[in-house]
Amino acid sequence: MIDLQAAIAVLVALLVGLAVGKAWERYKLSDGRWIDRRRARESPHYMLGLNFLVADQIDPAIEELTKAAQSAGDSLEIHLILGNLYREKGQVGRAIQEHQALLQRANLRKLEHANVLLCLGLDYKRGGFVDRALEAFSEVLRLDPGNEYALMNLEKLYEEQHQWSEAHATRQKLEAGALDADKPRHQRILAFLEDALGLQAAAANDPAAAERRFTAAIDLQPTIAPAHLHLGDVRFRQGDVTGAIAAWERLVRNSPDRAYLAFPRLEAAYRRAGDTVKFPALCRQLIEENPQDWRARLALASHTAAGGSAAEAIEILFESLVINPHALAVHQAIWEMLSTLELPKPLVQRYVELTRRSVFYVDPHICVRCRYRSTELLWQCPNCHEWDSFVEERIAPAKDADALA
Ligand SMILES: [Zn+2]
């Protein structure tokens, strides 16, 4: 349903764009074609069609718009919309047919040509014809170099093909054409693309290039977690433990809510560097800064237990459990600790009390753009392809039972 609404938003945007363009041309054109357009708008079928569209009723919308097209001498814009509706219904072949027929028309002006190609590109993309979609969007850009829709769709296609340099170059064009207020959004995405390029360089055994890419990503977006992690990984693999620790500590500083991603790496690196106090100190500092930090507690508890203090560790785990009762990792750690302590009855009893009213469910990460759910934290949504759109949903038992009544 979200997809459909997004599609309709795109359609309405397209309609508005076309309407503005055509209104301007109405006075400019003398070949009389505008009369057809006006006739189209005057048709009751046109308005009815739009009403159905707004009400999410695609089939009656298609029916009315088809009638409107017939009564208006086959207006280009109505056929454009009809094609898009077929695509949204999943009838990609029909959509391609509809849009391809428009390309055969004589006297297509440059922008009309670009609009038709853009819709055709979306058809190809939807149908999985990647090469043809790439070709169509590139052609749109030849006709209309700044076309934002074409650039955005090209970038997504390149991303899907893991053609990161091309995706990066395309996003740079979007950023160059953007208003100052929108630049940070583009830079955030450029940072993720730099990170992807860095991973590619690392896989190709070029740690220097990888390091440059990860650093560029961090410069663009100082809070970007994967680039910090990967930068540390590249350094660690080259034996630069101090450099790796510096990269991971910077993640903890810049993005404390994602600090936990660096915990296992930091714990191992500190140990390798012969330091036994830094890791628990780091966890305690994070807990002090954010009392809700259940992951720092979990890490601190594991570290404490590994140091031989299971009784102390379980107290920390109980705190963690109260903050986030649906975290399986916490339950697992608690049971491990309880069994190490040979199941002391009072502790088991406390565990039962604490969990009694907890709500359990899986896939706590949710895409804020399309509501896609995932068990793990993802940097790019597999559903809507947005970057960095996942947040963690947490359900804790209500503080006051009466609040639920
Ligand atoms: Zn999404």
C-alpha cells in the first residue's frame, strides 16, 4: 500500500509538472495541439479518472482515463499516465507497449520525448530489463541533463548491479544540482557509496585506496558507522592495532548509539595491545552517558564474567533486561550466567519476575521510510533502497499496569 501511495505521489507530481509545462506552451504553440489537451481536461472522464487515482482505485481510473484519451484525440499525457498505471498494476508489457507507441509519434518535443523515455525506463526497471532501463535513463539525460528522476533511477540501478563508481558519479551529479539545504542528504548517501567503494578496494587487495575511501566517507558523514568499522578492519589486517583502535574509538565518540558494533573488535584489539582496563571503562562511560544503553551493559557483563565474576555480571544483565526485555542476546547471557552459578533459586526467581510481563518478538529493526522489518541492522533497505533508514524498535513492559487498562 505504501508502494502504491508512493507511485501515486509520483504520478501526481508528474501530472503537475506536465500541467505547468503545457500551460506555458499553450500560448506558444500554434499547431493547435493544445486544444486537444484542453479538451482532455474538460472531459468528465479525465476528472473521474483522477478522482479514482486519488482514491487508490487503479482499475476504474484506467477505465475513465482510457475514455478521456479517446475523446481527446489520444492526448500524450493521458497515455503517459495510463502506461504508468499499467506498470503499477504489474502489467509491465502493457505499460511498455503504451509508452513505446508514444515514441513513434511525429513532432515530439524534446521534453515530451524525455518524459516518455523516463516512463519507459521505469517500465523496463520494473520488468527487470536492466540494460534497457539504463539505456532509457541515459537517453533522458542526453535530452534533459539535469533530470532528477532519471539520475535517481540510474543510481539505484547501478547500486543494484554493485557498480559503485557509476552510482557515486551519478549521486555527485544530483548533489551538484541540489539546493544548499538538500546537500547534506546527498552527502550522507555519497558517504555510504564511498564506503562501498572502500570495501571494493579492500577486496581487490588495495588497502591504501580502501583507507582513502573510508576516510572520505567519514569526512562526508562523521557518524557513518560502517566506514569507521571498515577503516579499523583494514588497519587491523595490516597489523596496525593502534590505528585500528583509533578508528573504532572514533565511531564510539561520533555515534555512541552505534558503538556496540565496535565492541567485539575493540575488546579483541585492547587485549592484543595488552590493555585490560580500557574495555570495561569504555562500557561504563557509555552507560553513564546513556543510562538506557543495554548493549554496553551486555558487553560489560560478558567481559566481567570472562574475568571470573559471574555474580557481578548477572546484576548488570538484569539491568540490561529491564531496559530491553526482548533482546534474546540478554536472555542467552543470563542463562549462561545462571548455569555457571548452578541455578541459585533467588536469581532464577528474579529472572522470572523480570520477564513475566515482557513482550517478545523478532526483527526489531524497522525502515523508517517503508516500514520494512529486519532482524539485523542494515545500511541500505532491501525494500525501498534507502540508505541508513533503520531504527531499532523497542518494547518494554509498561511502567504502570494501569496505563494499559
Ligand atoms: Zn525501506
